[in-house]
Amino acid sequence: MSASFLRGRRIAITGAGRGIGLATAKALHARGATVIVGDLDFESATTAAAVIGPGTEAYPVDVSDYESFAAFHKEATSHAPIDVLINNAGIMPIGHFLDQSADKHRRAVEINVMGCINGMHLALPAMVERGRGHIINVASSAGKTPVPGGLTYCGTKAAVIALTETARVEYADTGVQFTCVMPSFTNTELIAGTSGLKFIPTAQPDDVAQAIVHAVARPTADVFVPKIVGPILNTQPLIGRRLRDVINKQLGAYRTFIDFDPKARAEYQHRIDES
């Protein structure tokens, strides 16, 4: 791929003020794309746009609110249609299910699930009419396997995986592509205070960003980061629950969202509580 193979492409990314979204925006801009940064924190979006480089646009968006997302989409398409929408915004509340408030569970569903649905509902009509376009939904490997302490998070990401795959089938003859990105533990604020997994390296935001760049260049249905996670998760349904549980316990997956450092996680927790 040439350094500027995305020149002329307009790509909108939600939750792009930090973390995976910001790394992805940088990587796409470096390859010539015009990037439209959306974030609930408009200050972080404008700061990100300045860091990313010339031509980058920044707008506020609350992905859980349809009217807010519609306003973002209107701004993003005011100069030209978007070629790619990356639904990246999400939150990760963790801890024992009953220790978390009902409002926290509801907010995770609104952002993680309705955020993707809202974005797809807004972007798809123009893409279908044009006969081309690409929607990329950032889910998580946690949507493919149980992770105690992440009950609602796992449920929301499983929903994103299912809705992306269903959209791929429903719109198979329209020319619109669909990709679901499923990172494992990634070194962003979402995993603050946790210990990660044994034997599986913690990914970096740039790793996920590069995988998304490749998916934009050569659309594929599923993207796992790191790649080894794919074969592990895809074979788990075949080995039965008992053996799966043994393996996941050895990996540390059944304790990492329960045995975490609340102090190290306090800043992130405060931010999502205020979202």
C-alpha cells in the first residue's frame, strides 16, 4: 500500500479524541484520508484534530443520542459524502455486576450498542444509494467469550458483533462493506488498573489502528487484534464450556475484571460516570 492510498477518502470516527480512535485517525490521515473526528468531549476532539494534521475536522457527538449523532453526520457530510464510518466510541464499566448501578449498565448499552445502531442508521442510506461505503464497528474480543466482572460490557460487545454480521448479510447486495474489529486487551485507559491476560500480549492502540487501516484498504468481515485471538475465540465453542473455562482461568480472563486496582482506575471511572 502506498503512503497516500486513501487520498480523497472521507472517514468519520467516533470516540476519536483519545485511545484507539485517535491512533486510528492519525494512521488514516497519514495515508491521505480526510478524517472527521467526533467525541463527546469536544475539547479532546479539537485537540486531536490539531495533532492529527491539516484538513482534519472535529465535531462534538454523543453517540447515544440520535439527534446529536445526526448533527455530527450532517457536519461530516456537508462538504462531501463519507466513505467510511468507524463506530469506535464506547465505555467499559467493570466489577461485580450487582455492585454497579442500573444507570451504569443502561449507559453502557446506550453508548456501546445504540451508538453503533445510530451511526449505521444515519450513514447507511447514502451509502446504499451510492452503491458503496464501509461501516466499521469496533467491538471487543470480550463479546465472544464470558469475562466475569464485565457482564454488561461483554453483552454490549456481543450485540455489536451480532448487529455487524447481520448488517453484512442484510446489505450484501448493496456494495456496502461491514467490518467488526475485536481487539483483546489494549493499552488504553479502558484497562486502567487491570492486569491483562497471561500468554496473550496486550495490544497497543497503534496495533488496532494498523489493523483498521488494512481493513479499509481490503475490507474483511472480522478483524482480531492480536491475530492469535481469532483462532482461540473461534475454536472455543467447539471444545465445550468445561474446557473453555479451564483455559480462560489459566489465561486470567476470569479474574482480570474483578481483581483490579480501583485507585488506578478512578480517573477513568469518574470520566465515564460523567459521560
